Amino acid sequence: MSRLRQMLLTIIVLCATAYIGLCLFFFLTQRSFIYFPRQRQNNGVEIIKIDTQQAIVELSAGNLKNNRAVLYFGGNAEDVSLSLTEYSLELSDVALYMMHYRGYGGSTGKPTEHDLRQDALAVYNRILDHHSEILIMGRSLGSSIAIGVAVQVNPTGLILITPFDSIQNIAQQIAPFLPIHLLIKDPYSSVQLAPKIQCQTLVLAASNDGVVPAENTKRLVKALSPRITTLQTIPETNHNSISVNTLYWSCIRRFAENVFHTP
């Protein structure tokens, strides 16, 4: 009997050690699963560098002579310098500013939720010196950063593309056996900030999003005020192809026309 107990104890110790090791692995490497820095590939765009005191943040910019502006926060693996070309064609009547996160493009430092949120607010305030109306857009990871800015500055409008309730919730769904709430460093809890948003908000969801589950987007939308929120699902698209659909662009243009007041 003592031999059986010893065997069971050994199994328990091995399982506990493996579990602790798995938790430690997640804790130490989690940011490598969130951030995928991209260097700037489009060197033909205008580059603006902003010193936030903690880092040099680079923006790819275009159409700067326009009075109205769009500030765009991209996905976790997006080179926004490439996105600028497409947005410049579709939104030719607004100034465009696309932020390269720390470690992305020519921006210095390493990305963390705390630092990216600080950088985003600093960038918004700098752009506000040149434009009286600013529409904020955020895609995927950038949707949470956009929400964080919007609750502090009440911009002209807010567009959230393939947004989620929180990265913590998505991670918990992927790994239900881990205590994610104890381990996660960058939870990106958009759902907690959402009730504070006061500006008109457009949510664009992909019909077949394999990255952000539909229920996570729905939880975020439920937390937003229905009085100011419009949800549009783009048919026959996924997380990456949503911007290929013409409905995507027509929704964005129509929303921008409705929220901007100056020509």
C-alpha cells in the first residue's frame, strides 16, 4: 500500500511540476504571442516622428493638407505603412495618421499595453494641434488601443474593426486549464472601458472571423451604449480579408461623412 501511495505521490508531483512549468512558460513568453513587430516596408510615405519622452513613435502619414483627420491603430502583425496606401485611396479627403507601435516600423522600444496606450494618447494630442476633428480607427489589437484613447478624449468618432472584449478572455477560452487572470500582463480589457465611450461608434465585424470569436465581439458591443453604436457584419470575410469587401469601405465613408462637421 505504501508503494502505491509513493507512486501516486510521484505522479502528483510530476503533474504539478509540469503544470507550474506550463504556467511559467506562458508568463514568460506571452508577449511573443500578442505582438508580431513588422518593419516599415513602404518607404514612399511621409514619416512623422513623435518624441513621447519614453520612446520615439513613428507615424506613416498622408493627405496632411486636409482639415479633418483619421488616427489609425493597426493589428498586432500589421505594417501600417502598407495599409496607408489603401486608406489614402479610399479616404482621400481626410488626413491620415497611422501609428507604428513600439518595436514596429521605426518606433523605438518594446510593446506593452501600458506603453502603447500612453503613446497613443500622446500621438492623439499632438495631432490635435493641427486638426480640430479627429476620427479614431482601430483594427483588432488596435481596437482596444483606440477605445483607450476615446474614453479619455471623446473624439469626433470611433471605428472598431474586428474588435474583442479582452485578450484575457480570448486567452482563457484557448487555454481554459490555465489561471490566465493571474498570469496575463497585457489583458487589453476593452469591455471594461467600453461603457465610458460617449462618441458615435461604428463596429465592423467579419462574418467568418477565426481569430476573434463572434461572442467576444458581441460582449464588447453589449457593453457599448446602443444609443451611439452601430454594428455592421461584413459578409463572406474573415479576420484578415474584411477590408477587401466594398461594403467595408462604404460603411467607413458613410460613417465619416456623418460624424465630421467641417469640410
